[in-house]
Amino acid sequence: MVADLKTDVLVIGAGPAGSMTAKWAAKNGAKVLLIEKRQEIGSPVRCGEGMSKEWLGEVGIKPGKWINVEVEGARIFSPREQVFEINEKHAGNEVGYVVERDGFDKQLAIDAANEGVEVVLKTAAVEVLKEKGKVVGAKVKQFGEKFDVRAAVTIGADGFESQVGRWAGLPTNLALRDMDTCLQYRMTNVDCDTRYCDFYLGKVAPGGYVWVFPKDDGLANVGIGVQVSQVKTTAEARKYLDAWIDKHPGYAKGKKIDMVGGGVSISAPMKQTVTDGFMLVGDAARMIDPLTGGGIANGCIAGKICGEVAAKAAQTGDSSAAFLQAYEKGWRARLEEKLYRNWLAKEKLCTISDETFDKIVDALQGVRLQKLSVHNILKAVHEKYPEVTKEFEAFL
Ligand code: FAD
């Protein structure tokens, strides 16, 4: 029989958002327990492994062995495969790395442990504990035994399929149109350009895109995300990806050595991410960028803010929803405007024809953007095809 535990801050889930939250709570003086249901942090990998790099310093992550390839930029391919290249000159700091995601997640957990966080594996939260409506910890299961962990602040960092948020009483349910289903092959012997992360838009991936993220030794992550409401079954995503590969000889000759699937949210930001004694962070809080499907950076950025507020709440003894608003306000100030703008852009992009995609990429030929943003892209398109941007006027 395992004895019940007590801690200042309990973080549920040791993905990037959870480890970052735990680290920053400990750095600010809290006693932190980070629980992870899997036996190995970061494994199995369910990720394209692409990320920008400009945010790493902000959250105290040092570049490390987890970087597999540093790319010069990204290439957007229109349906007729005209290319818009986004390099550092055009895009400032929006380009970055293709990483070893398992190594990255492990490093963040190591960083958290080095700040004093207690990391406990193979331990799953199975319900949240509540007293008079306030979350006061979680019941956890470890090797078949259940025990309570009581905490001043409990944090749900349990990823896209989050149950913890629902148990705490936050409205985390997603409509089908707010979800992409993703499938990815690790491929070898493909002709990809290791200088770029590539994105293919249009009907090749309804409501999403095909990606090719290069890795070293002739490997690449070749994947697809499609809007769940636009495909009848998730098996259809595979058909789209296979069809794309078959049409591209440089990939059709390659060999698939690994396959992963998973979901990402493409919704507008959640309205509420805190309640009494509880905060939600990362994919669990739908912080994925709805345009790109990338969630590592946002989860880490929000995680830092979450950890800092959690530590303060534990120190002051006030973990009421009112006190935790500091987190709600903090992450929204940093991330919400871009999330919302990209959600609006995604909503539009899901409805436009291949012909319009072709015009957008065509209009961007030779354009030098100071910074990569939906706003700047639309301004450039507006100059050549004003009729295309008519329906996007709100952004302009
Ligand atoms: P997660 O990384 O999902 O971590 C949650 C953790 O909680 C997991 O370790 C899980 O085991 C644990 N957990 C769950 N329930 C419990 C419980 N009850 N008790 C204890 N532990 C629990 N993003 C990018 O930025 N770039 C990409 O290239 C990219 N590609 C992607 C490709 C695919 C196919 C998919 C599906 C997603 C991709 N994403 C990408 C999104 C990215 O993986 C997520 O945004 C990121 O992992 C979010 O981190 P997180 O910490 O919030 O959640």
C-alpha cells in the first residue's frame, strides 16, 4: 500500500508543457511532483519534429543534442507546386529545427529534475480530488495501486486527449471540425532537401497539408494532417498520404520504416483554462497553433507562465480561480492574438479552392516579407489578386 502524498504543485503529464510548467514552478520555490503515465518520457514519438527556435531563450531551453537538423527555411507548395520559399531573410526567426522529439522531451524532464522536481513514471492520474468544488489534487494509479496526491495547485498537462481538464470541470470537448487527424511515415532513401521543411497545400490534404521534415542520414518525416470533418474515416488520411507519395517519384522510391498517428486541435483558443485549484496547459488547453498544428512552442511558453503562477499560488496559500487568473491573463497576452488570427485564417483556408491557393502562392513570388504573418501574406496577395483577399478583409 503506497502512502498518500502531499505537494505544493502536482503536474499531470510529462510532455513539453508539463515538464516546462514543473521546472518553472520549482525554479520559483515550489515543491513539485510531475507524474507521467508512460514508462519512458517522450516515447513513442507522435510528432513531425519540426519547430521554430526563436522562443527557446524565452523559456530557458538551451539548444542541445536533440537537434537533428537545422533548416534554413520552409517551402510552401501550391496545388500546382509553385513554391513560396520562406527563409530567414523573409521570415525573421520563424524557421528552425527538426528535432529528436524523444530526446527533446527527455531533456526538458531532466531540466525539471535538476531544478528539484520529483519526476514519477508509470503513474497515471485517474481522477481529480475535489473539496467544496475546488480541485485539491488527484487520485493516481501506479503499478496497480491507487493513492491520493494532495496539492495546493494541480495542473493538467495531459495532452490532446486530456481527460484531466474534463474531470476538473473545464469545457475541453472538441467538435469534429476543430480536429485534424494526422498520420506520418518516417521514410528512408527519399530525395528531400535538408535545407527546408516543406508544406503541400490544397486538395492533397483537405483542411490541412502534407509535410516533409528532413532528418539526417537520408531520413525524413513525411506526414499529413486532414480535418476530421472532411474525411469519412481516419484510414482516409492514409489514402491521401499514400496518393501524395505515389505522385512524387523522389518519395515513391523511398521506404517507410515507421508510422505514427494522432490528433491535433485546430480550434479557437479555449475560453477558460483555470478553475479553483487547477490550471490546464499545452495541448490539453488547446494551445496548438490551429494553422500549423504545431504545439511544442506554445505549450512551453504557456508552461513557463503556468509554473510561475503555480509557485506563487502555493506560496501565498491562495489557489482560487481568481488568483490563478494571472496565468489565464499571462498566456493570453503572450499567445492568444496569434492563435485567434491563425484560427480565422485556417477557417478560411479550409474553404478555398486549389485555384485560389495557386493564386496566393503565385502572388508571393519574389515578395520579401519583413516578418511571416497572415497579415503580411494577405497584404502581398492583395496587391496582385485583390479579388482573392476580398473575403479576408477582416485581417487587413
Ligand atoms: P503531450 O506531448 O501530448 O504530453 C502529454 C503527456 O501526458 C504524455 O506524455 C502523456 O503520456 C501524459 N499523460 C496523459 N494522460 C495522463 C494521465 N492521466 N496521467 C499521467 N500522465 C498522462 N507540434 C510541433 O510543434 N511540431 C510538429 O512537427 C508537430 N507534429 C505533430 C505530428 C503529429 C502526428 C501530432 C499528433 C502532433 C504534432 N505536433 C507537432 C503537436 C505536438 O506533438 C504537441 O503540440 C505537443 O506534444 C504538446 O505537448 P504537451 O506537453 O501539451 O502534450
